[in-house]
Amino acid sequence: SAKWGDEKKEVSWKERMDDWKSKQGIYGAADPDDMDADVPLNDEARQPLSRKVSIASSKVNPYRMVIILRLFVLCVFLRYRILNPVPEAIPLWLTSIVCEIWFAVSWILDQFPKWYPIDRETYLDRLSLRYEREGEPSMLSPVDLFVSTVDPLKEPPLVTANTVLSILAVDYPVDKVSCYVSDDGASMLSFESLSETAEFARKWVPFCKKFNIEPRAPEFYFSRKVDYLKDKVQPTFVQERRAMKREYEEFKVRINALVSKAQKVPEEGWIMKDGTPWPGNNTRDHPGMIQVFLGHSGGLDTEGNELPRLVYVSREKRPGFQHHKKAGAMNALIRVSAVLTNAPFMLNLDCDHYINNSKAIRESMCFLMDPQVGRKVCYVQFPQRFDGIDAHDRYANRNTVFFDVSLYSSQSHLHYA
């Protein structure tokens, strides 16, 4: 019958989906009962990978008082507006009243989750027990990380390099991490800077992992005014840190030299080292370019260990076509990554957003790969913090209180869909 045929198709579709998830390594989407039956795990590994943590009332009550005060002022304002019409312009007055009530209701609805904000705590040790058993390949899910840049003269290559270095040095299995850098300006400066970054990463990544360096963006690590000897017990740390700082300073000089050379474009356009013209000399009319700098094909660090994949991407552009700016660049990155790595999870970063916590990807996997809640998780969002804020702080980057409250209050809505 037709009903039996539909059921057969549904079963076949589910089998294909389960087979695809198994090949892609999406273990978090599997049924926890089936997984526990097939894989012998100890009691600790069976526990949830995260938990909700209530925020102390002493921290939340001041914000609640502000909400009540604002609500009182809002009610007084609306009462005055409603009881004092404008006879000369009734239609305009009525329109403004409707708009003000609409915005008031929207604001009130936005305050409900902020009344009871929550935090979340992850258990990285349980994640390792479940997905990184000794003597077996890691079962953590692969992740593709996207970095976008356009004009290297406005977005300094050194900033982009620090973002890329912080990605390559994350505390995650190297064969599960792939970094894709989108150069939407088809700049030879970005290409050469990324090549220099790949060479420096061969020294920087093993140094970070050997001494557990945080943060793993060298510019911000070396500029921190903290006791860098705290918790360091290896006798060679001071000597190797000095050597690495010297290497980084030489790396900065090489990047600065590339930037200085790029200030004046030759009349015949840029020429690559092999003597051929740079394909992106015409930024509005050029073919697509993809270059794999590091990866599974031989990108090893100075200690002979494999490095994460690093890929340069500049999408094709032709006159008369709408390229949709950053959205189009992101679509191009997704298409390229689908062919090369096809990771089930993606992390999107701007060129100036470095990772200040090397375990950030593991933290997110505690939600995305949790057998109990993994199916309900749509995405994990990290709060932003800003370094190098100018004296005027024109974008209010130091004002983190309201951003933190919004993030805590909306956790149950941001994480689940």
C-alpha cells in the first residue's frame, strides 16, 4: 500500500542519514542509549558534558532594580502620552502612540529572560573520556574555521596573522581542525603574509603546546603585563621564550616589509616569484584562487608533528555580477571547505578576532556533542572582548555589563533551536 511504501522510504532515509553521520563523525547526534550499549564507558563518561549554573542574586538584583525603574518610567511616559492627545494632529498622535506601545511591549518581552539569567559550566574531562579513549583515534568532530579579510592596508596583515596563529595552536586534534582564510580583495600582500604566517606557525604552535601558552596569539601574549613565569616548571622555558620572542619580532619585520612594498603598485602589476603575473591584479575581474599552505600533505612543525590545515581562498569575480560582499565570501568558503574537509561544524571569525582560550572548541563540543542535548543545539556563541581600545572608546567596547547580561539571559534561546 501507499502507507507501507512511505514507511519504507522513511526507514531507508533514516538509514542513509545514520550512515552519513557515522562517516562524518557526528557522534553527538547518535542516540545515547545505543551509544552506551555499543561503547563501554565508565560512569564518569556517562555523565552530562555541561550543566546550568545559577547566577548569584547579589549580581542580578541591581540589574533587576534597573528593569523595575525603567518599567516605572515607561508607564509614566505612556500614561502622559495617552492622556494628553494633540487635537491639531490626531492621526500623527495616534500613529506615534501605536509605535511607542509597540516598542514598549517589545522591550518588556526582552526583559523576561533577563530576569533569571543563567551560566553554563562544561566538563572537558568527561568530553575526553567519552571521545578520546587511550589507544584509539580521537572521535571528536572536525571543525572548519573561517577567517575573512578584504583590504590588507585597512585590515593589517599582522592582525590577521595573529588570528590565524591562535587558530592553528588550539587545543584540539590537529587532523580535526582546518583554517580557511578568505581574501576577498585578491591581494598579493595577503597571500604572501599568509605564507609567512604558515612558516612561523611551524615554530609557534609546538612552543604553545609544549608550555601551555595562553593566549596563543603572539602579539597579545608577549604584550601582556603579567608574571609569565607563573606555573611554569620546565627549566628551558625562559630560554625558549626569549628565542620565540626574537623569532616573532623577526616575523613582524618581514610582515612590515611586505606591507611597505605593497604601498606602491607597479605599473605592470604584481609579479609572483616564478615570474608569472599575480592573477588578482584586477580585483574586480580575476579567477578563483586556492592554495593549501599547511595540512595533511606534509605540513609539519619543527618537531615533526602534523599541523592543522591552512587554506588560502580568493573567490572568482567577474564584472556585471553581484558578489554580495562578505556574505558571498562566506558562501565561497563553505563551498571550498565542503570539497576539502566537509566538517559538520563551522566557526566564523573576523580577521581581528583571535581565540583567547585554546580550549574554546572543546568547550563548544561539550554542547554540540553531548548525547543528551546535542540534537537540540543549534549553535554556540562566545562573548567578545576587545584589546587595544582607543582613549575615546567611540564604540563603547569597555561597556560589557549589558552585553554580558544579554548573553547570560538568552542562553536557553541561543543554544537551542
